[in-house]
Amino acid sequence: MTQTAASAIRCALLGAGRIGVGHAEALAQIDQVALTVADADPQRAQQVAQSLEPASGITVAHTTPQEVFSRAEDYDAVVIATPTATHEELVLACARAGLPFFCEKPLASDLAGTQRCIEAVERAGIASQVGFQRRFDPAYTEARRRVQAGELGQVHRVHMLTCDQSPPPESFVAMSGGIWRDCLIHDIDALRWVTGREVEEVMAFGQVRGADYFRAHGDIDEGVALLRLDDGTLVTAQTSRNNGQGYDVRMEISGTLGNATVGLEPKVPLVSVEPGADFPGPEPWVDFIARFADCYGRELAAFIDVVAGRGTSRCEARDAMEALRVAIALGVSREQGRPVRVADIQP
């Protein structure tokens, strides 16, 4: 490990894939972070580490996840950006080692695994943060402030959507957990965070309108849902893998005194046929990484602050459980064709 100042946070990034590379770039730009890139493929970890050094001006070490935990005393924090199927094992390893961690959602592939992670984290008394990056988006943050301050009055209804420009490859669909858990779960978490309410009951519908491989893996590429919050607020939700105009993510909150809309900005992929309207702009968003690029940096900087004792986690392990329960309820509702109470979804 490269010698660094005593105050540096020694952070191991696990996973050097698409998300991992983005996280590595963000971490390398944070002052007082001594970064190690770890991947099951040591050569890939080395390539990513070396690619960061010219831009960051720091020496980036590289290793494998197994070596990180065999030398846990050399690290202060872990960022998990590996494939979903490995998350639970790595979270539990962090708990055993007493290492604070940031983990991309989900913590585990199912509720039982998520519960195991939560219990291990709480026993270990370590800080945790889950990668729901919309909590670090300025527009979602402002919407939350307005709702919590009462500026919208009593919230009566919410509409939210996340629509991808093009479908992911079959290899991703096969391990994604389905559109509710992979895609709409971000809207679910944002809904809970912005409104401060819990989802009580859901009804969902879905179809396959594009590639047959969605059906082959028990998934859909078009979904709609009605959710009822615990105060009676009604929420409508849409999700799609086939929004050819561009990547579309929005939330509309309507209350007795006003409304607030997230995502209605020049790059929103809407085409208006009204005379004089100028939607969309010349370059609509193409994917979630472009849309939320700045948020990824903010959430990692916030995590480093938590590890350094300068703040508290904005999205702890237990938050991941609540969002997952709602996503699973949506899947059950669509499959069984009936309303589902979230309280009935238990580990």
C-alpha cells in the first residue's frame, strides 16, 4: 500500500466494471482518499488503477477482493460495485472485518439475504450506505425540502417514472432481478425519501412488447403500477426498457398548495406538438449514468464523510430492505393479478 498522510481514508473499491470504473474515478478525485482498486480479474484492476493516476495525480494500488479482506487492517472503508450476486457475501465480509461500506443496490438477491446483511451490520456497529443516488440529486433534494416544509400543502398524488432508451442485453436481464427490482426500485426509494411516507399497498401490470428474452427470464419490458401510501396518497408509476426518444426519469408531486416536478429540464426526452414548445433539447439523456453522473460523486463523497466522522449516512442498509419489499410486492401483484399489501412481504 502506498504511504499516505495519517488522515487519509484508505478505501478499497471492489469491482472494476462499468459502475466500478465510474466510482473509482469519483473516489480518486476526493481529497484525503487513498484508493485501492480490487477486482476478481487482477489485470483489470491494474488497468483501471493505472488509468486513474494521470488525472488524479495520486498512486492507485490494485489487488483482489479476497486480498482486501485478508488484510482488512490496511483499510478504513470498502465500496462494493461488483455483480449483484456477490453483494451479500461481500457485505457480510465487511461486517466480519468491522469495515464501513458503501454498496450498490441491492444488498442481497432476496429479502432473507438482505435481512442477514442488516443484522450483521447492526451487530458489527459499522456505518453503511446503499447506492440510491437520487437522494443526492439537487432536484429530488429540493422536492423533498418543499414537501417537508409544507410548501405544497397536503400531498394528494404523485406520478413517477423511469424509462430506459434501449433494453439491456440478455446477460444483464438474466441476473437483474427484474424491472421492478432493478429499475423502478430507484423511484420507490426516492418516493419514500421525498414524501417521508411508506408504501402500504400496490397493484401492478406489465407486458413484454420488445425482445423475447425478457419473457424467457420471467421479466417484462413495460410496467405500470398504482401504489397507495400509508396516509392515503395515490401514486402512479411507469417503467420501460423501450423509450426510444431517450432516458426519461421524472417525479411529479401535487398538493393542495402547489406542485413540484423533478426531471422537467432541457434534456428531458419529451416531444411536444404544441406550437412554440421547444421540448426536447438537442441532446436528450441517453442513460442513467449520464443523467446522474454528478450524483454518484456526491454520494461517494458523503460516504467518505461518514467514515471520517463528518456526517451520517443518508441511506442505510435498512432503507434497502424497505425499497426491496415494495419492488417484490409489485412483482407478486403483476404475476398474481391482485393488489398486494407490502406488510405481507416478509423475509
